[in-house]
Amino acid sequence: MLCFVQTPASPTADSPTAVDPTPPPAARAKRRRRGLPGTVGERLLFVALVLPNLALLGMFVYRPLIDNIRLSFFNWNISSPTATFIGWDNYIEWWNRPDSWVVVQNTLIFTLSAVIGSMVLGLALALLLDQQLIGRGIVRSAVFAPFVIAGAAIGVAFQFIFDPRFGMISALLTMVGLPVPDFYQDPNWALFMVTVTYIWKNLGYSFVIYLAALQAKPAELYEAAEMDGASGWTTFRKVTLPLLRPTTFFLSITVLLNSLQVFDIIYVMTRGGPQGNGTSTMVFQVYQETFQNFRAGYGATVATIMFLVLLVVTAIQVRVMDRKVT
């Protein structure tokens, strides 16, 4: 008896069970794209683009930073070619000197006032000038203009504004019957004068950044809030502020770093006085110790301490922002 066994037909291209061992062109291209970053050419391109930037950073940022830290362990008069290693003596002296804590207090007051004042006023102006107002372009330019003016020029101008005898502030206070403070003899008023001048100069920076963020906000969120009957304050608190959180984080770091490096306004207006260290900040103390007292090692110590404080504060800001984002 013959038995016929029917073998299954081999799959063809038209058969639904056909399997083409060759991937389609799109898949092959995708695989090639996945492998591109690992190729030799891609790595060489990465090195060619990154290496010049790293070289510039190392030459002009990291090497001076390391040299400054090394110099803080020496006693060096900048008029002398030799320096004497003294270990931690400069740091111990800084910790034990009473004027160091006066300078730290001035730095904290000036920095916190400058950061909070410029960011709050910048946000308020950005919210106002984001509306459809007549002549808002001119007002925007007027708000931003002081930021591009040299700090020394603004310091000279505000010396006359705050002059207790014939300045504009004196005239306004006299008109309303208020006493005129002596901004150049009272350390508290002198620090207030310098802080107000710096906020006025740098207000345009925070204003422009906040204004750009407001103009990029999604309109549908505000339409949804309006349909839900949310008030203006609720919309600002629940919609606008969360949207501006990355911008606020960016400004908090940049404004903080800029305010800690202020020198020109303080030098022009008060020379760090009155009464010794009335308006001296840590940056100004670096200048005083290095170029007036000719103690470059001690000035490097103050600069190193300020760098460590900035490093810690920036790390805390980044950590807090990461937690809020996640």
C-alpha cells in the first residue's frame, strides 16, 4: 500500500507565514543610526568640538582657581618675588578677625536683598509689561537700559542722587517732611544706598528673562483656568508660578553669582566705608587685602572661602530644584 505524505509547502513571499530574513531598509537605517555614536569618526568629531572648550576652561578658569587655593597657604607681598609657606595661618587669622564677620554680614545682607529685590521687582514689571499697554515697548527698553550701562557710571550718578545736601532723595524727603539720612556717614544707610543702586542697575536682567518666559507660556492653561472660574490671584499662584519655576531657579543662581561679585558700584560710591567696613563685601575685601594691604595670600584666602560658600549654596539650589522637578 502506498502512503502519500504531503509535505508543507515552503513559504513564499506572498504567503502570510513568509519570513524575510533581510530587515527592511528603514530598520537597517535605524540600526546604523544607533551605531553612529560609537564609530571612530563620531568620537573624533566629539573630541574636536569639546577639546578646545575644555582647554580654555582649564587655562582661564580651573588653573587660576587652583593657583588661588595654593596661594592661600602662603604669605606673599605682591611687591616681593618670593612667598613664604605658612599653612593654615591665613584661614585661622580670617576666622579670628572681628572685621571678617562684619564683611560676611554685609555680604549676606547685600546679596539676599539684591537677589530677592531684583527678582520680585523684575517679575512684577514683567507681568505688567506683558499686557497690551500703550507704549510698552518704550517702557521695556527703559527698564532694560541700566543693565547695559557700566556700573561705575551708575555709581557716580547715584552719588548725586543720594547726596544728603542737594540730591534728589534729599529734596523728596524734605518735601514730605521726613528727615534726610546721611547716606555717606551711617554704615546702615550706606549699605542701603549701595544695594538700591545695584538693584536698579540689574533689574532689567531679571525683567527680560521673566518676560521671555511669560511670552512663551501655553495659552490653553489660562483658558482652562478662566473656564473654571479661577481668580487672577489663583491663576497666578496655581498656573503662572509653577510655569516660571525653571526660570526662577535659573535667575536665583545667576543673580546670586552676579551680586556676590559686585565691586565697581561699591568702589565708586563708598570705597568700602564708612567707618572702616560699612559696605565692604567679600569681593571688595579681596581687593583691599591684595592691592591696598599688599597681602595677596590673605586675599586669596578670602576668595577661596567665598568660592567654597558659593559651591555649597549652588549645590543646595540644584538639589532642591531636582527634588521639585521629580
